[in-house]
Amino acid sequence: MDFLSITEKDVLSSRELKVFAVDTAEDMYNEMVRLAVNKIKENNSRGKTTSFILPVGPTGQYRRLARVINMEKIDCSNLITINMDEYLDENDRYIPRDHPLSFIGFMDKNFFGLIEPELRVKPDNIYFPDPDNIGRVGEVVDSLGGVDICFAGIGINGHIAFNEAMEEGSISLEEFRKLKTRTLELAQSTVYVNSSIFARGHTEIIPPRCITIGMDEILKSKEIVCCLEYIFQPAVVRKMVSLKPTPSFPATFIKEHSNSYMIVTRDVLKDYTL
């Protein structure tokens, strides 16, 4: 397929997947905050629990969200958060919390720890996929009947969380949809891209293994919002709207979800110039 021929107009008029454009990354972060805050407030007013699946990438929304929670005195005691993934060491243990790439450490510093104590998410309501209890996230998701909103980025190879791309024919579509939380090796493309975004190109400091929630937990969400801002994502958004669901570009399965859409910056949306 000639992805280079897919225009901005083609993306925005796609019948396969709703795509909304915002001017800047800051606008995208603010939209993510608005969605999260509105859902927490709505459920709080009804005495209901709110539940989110959260990424570390994008990241710019978290300090903004904590600030709004504090300013508006939004009670997060009934909020349940499930982070998508985490890096592991060579023994399939979490990397240290103080490691510069630790997602657990990042969330503590940039979100959970910034919320005023009386408004904070309860520690027992904060989940990361756990190599010592692989099935726990799936149990939580099933007990909720799926989370309210799954926020997600998409990797250069189409990964969502760390559900890495798999060769066509190596797994059936249904088997891929049913993949659950598990440990695995990172794809080399993920190592290269993540090193360029988070480690100034130092591929050697990207841990080679990870734990991720599965497509099963993601696709059970009541709403899925994919947020794209990075320099490599013009190709991602064009593959998302053009390809049929395929394990070789995992995020394409999002198109099968009845309440999914993408928020992309104008830089991601605009036509290719080669």
C-alpha cells in the first residue's frame, strides 16, 4: 500500500477510525486531562468507581491532571488506575523504582505523588502488571467489566502497551485479540525509538525485557483513546486508518472497538513532505 499518498483529508474522513486533530501536543495533553476529569467527576456524582488504563507515552498530561485535581478538589479515592506496562531486568523483575526509565517511578513523581494527600488515589487502587502475579490485572479488569477509558500511545511498529508486532500467520487474529498480561522481549524497533525519545539515543540503557497488559484487557475497555504526538507517528496514523486488523501492526485491532478514536497533533496529521 502506498502510505505516502494518504493525505490529511483522507485521514480525517476515514470511515475505519475516528481521528480528531488538535494544534499542538499541549492541546492534546489538555484534551486527555479534560476526558479524565470529566469521567471522574461524572462517576463521583453517581457514587461510582472510575477506572483508567494509563500509558507512559504520552507523558505531558500527568502533571496537568494532578494540578487540575488539586485546584478543583477532585476526590480520587474511588479512582482505579492500571498502567499498561513496565520494563524488567534480565531476571524478569521490575527495574528499580529510581531507574530513570522506570514507569512506576515516573508515575509516582509526575502524577500520584503530586496530588494532595486528601485527594489521592488509594495505593490499593494503583495497579501495574506484575511479573509475580501475572493474572492480577486481568482479574481487576474483569471485575470492573472493563475500564472506563483506556488512554494509549502507539509505537512505530504498531505496538499498543508493549504488545509487540508479530509476523503474519504466526498467530490467528482471535488468538492475538485474546493475548493477556505477559512478559516478553522488546522488539528492536521499540528499543531504538524509545532510546531516541527517552534516553538521547542510548540504546544500551533500554532494558530488553518488559511486562505488558494484553490486547484482551485493552479491548475490554468501554472507551479507547489513542493519542499521537511523535515525529514517527504520521506513518502510524496512516497505517491505522488503512490496514485491516493484523498482528503485524497490533493497534489496528482498536478499529474493531465500538468506542475508539484517535487524537493527533497537526504535525502528525499533515501530509508527507519527502
